Amino acid sequence: MPSLTPSPPPNSWPRPPSCLTASQLALPPAGARICVAGLVLVRQRPGTAKGVIFITLEDETGTCNIVVWAKVYERYRRAVIAGRLLRITGRVQREQEVVHVIAEHVEDISPMLDALARPDFDPDSPA
């Protein structure tokens, strides 16, 4: 019978530096420049959106909605299409209770996932 190993505390997992968590997105004012990171759950490019891509990221606290305009997509195409773990720098857009991040810079940080899969990974050691 396999043994179950308890999960490490959420704060012990390696987080990209200077990133807000999804639960902190209500803190900055609309228009503030922020950075978020998370696993890509969904990429949508509706035909009626004129080249806009919508990405949903998930971190340990929840989900974050990202809007990638066509010009930003062209610049960071590879990361937007292939990234499994993304760091997005952009501006907060708030419409009542709905918060989006309008992407200005997209970075594929998927190699961080490889560290988690290593058998010798220690969540308490510095990155």
C-alpha cells in the first residue's frame, strides 16, 4: 500500500520573484503595473475578439484572468502558445468585481516546473 506524503505548506513552494498571488489582485488600484505568475489553465482566442487572447492562470491561491492584445501576442508568441507556467507583467483592469491583467510582457517560466519534478527537490531550500 503506497504511503501518502503530506503536502508542504503553500508558502514553501518556489514562487517567481516579485509576483502577486491571485488572492492579492484586489489590492492594487486599477491601472497599477503588477506581475503575476501561474499555471496555464485555459487559452482562448475567439474569432470575434480581433486577435485578442484570453489566458487563465492558476496559482496556489486561485485564478487570474489575462488579456493579451494582438501586438503583445506577436511579440511573445512562443511563450503565449507553448508556456505551461507563465509570468505576466501588465496593468490591472477592474470592472466592478472582475479583475483582469492586461499583459505587457509575457515570460515562459516553465523550467521552474522541472525543479518540482526532481526527486531531490527541497521546497525549503533557496532557489
